[in-house]
Amino acid sequence: MRISFARMNKGGLHDGLLFITHTFIMLQPSMSKFSSFLLVQALLLFSCANAQAPGTGLVIPASEFQLKLQEMPEAALIDVRTAQEFSKGHLDGAINWDWTNGEFKSHVAELDTAQPVFIYCLSGGRSADAMHMLRSNGFKKVYELKGGIMKWNAANLPLAKEAGVNAPSGMSTADFEALYDTDKVVLVDFYADWCAPCKRMAPYLDEISREMADKVTVVRVDADANPALCNALGVSALPVLHVYKNKQLTWQNTGYIGKERVVAQL
């Protein structure tokens, strides 16, 4: 049996669903179990494919994000990080509406829902929340920078900075290597103050530092203050943990992870 999806689309989602349901009821007695299964799957697929989201959101990599910006120079470009983060380096032409303090939400009404909007943060967490809010409010085209400024830096793309503010350089690679030049096991935590999973992991990292002080050194590296180091080490998302034994990287993890799994690596 073949079903015409063109017929369903002409009548819209409601008529389409009625059509499939009616067909299923009429033909079900003479259908095999396999045919019945295929028809039910078609019904589910059709309903999912035609459920319309309030707006379109695209998460795109740094190089494509840059090209889209060049194609649409009049579009709003919004940095949803804190003012302090913004001052240390941002995409040229961006405006700063902080997501965490509610500033972004208070300014959304100033934007035209029919016009494209570009958003980004440090690694993607806050901008994902902002994109969801924009889509829920009916914005038609929202472009989010995948991986945030960390991925932008990894692609060696340019940043602008506020006048009189020097971008943070942080520790050098040599400084970092000196941290694990020891006989102890070294656990390195790359974090940011705004990062929710980083905050959840911080208490147990402090516990490890105390409970295993005789053989483990815990080092915390602020990604915001050390962008060059993160770029050099390929740290482009947060949180990230590294374990060094005998001066060699033996294990790493990106994203939230529980204490027991970390201790198992030490």
C-alpha cells in the first residue's frame, strides 16, 4: 500500500493526520502486522516533521558564523557574557547583554522578531539558553556560535577589545607544564566562574585536594583568564579535567563528571 503525503500536506497537519488515521482504521483488518507497524511509524514521523517550532535556530561553527555575519552586516550580534568578559575581547560589532543578570531578557523587546539575530558566549551554555528564549518568543532566524568564543579562538579568528583594556594573556604553556613537573599525580580543572557544571564539581575537587593531598595536587585554571593557554591545549568547552602522571597526560574529560569516576583515574 502507498500513501500520498502530498495529499496530506495540502490539507495541513490536522487534515493529514485525519487522513492517515482514517486510512489505518479502514485497512487495518486486511493488513499484516508489518504493514500496520509501517503505517503507525509514518503517522508518528509525519506529526513530528510538521510540528512547527516558534522560530528557526541554527548552531553553526565559527567559520560559518563569520561568513553569515559578513552576509548580514546589519543583523544584531549579541554577546551574552558578563561585562567583564566582554571587555577582555569580543566579536567586532557585538553588543553586550548579559544573560546571567537578566539584562538580555530586558532588552529582547528591542529586537525585531523578523530580523536575524546572532548570539554567542564563551563556550555555548549561556547562548544556548538565549537562543531557546528567542525562538520561544517567535524570532524567525537565530544563529548561535557553536562552542562560543573558545571555538572562535581555536579557529584563530579576530577579536575586538574595549579601548584601554588589555586582553588577558594568563600563564604560558611553559608555566603550565611546570605545574605538573612533579612526582605527584596532578589533576587540572579548567573552569569558569559562570559555568554551572564547573560549580557543581568544585566542592568535590576541593575534597580530593584535602583527602588525597599526600599524592595528588589539584590545579584549577580559570579559562576566562587564560584564553591563550586553553587555545594551545585545545580546551574549547568547559569544564575540562586533565590528569598527569609522571609528567604525562594520562586522562582527560570534557563536561560534568562525578567524583567517583575522577578518583578512579588518580
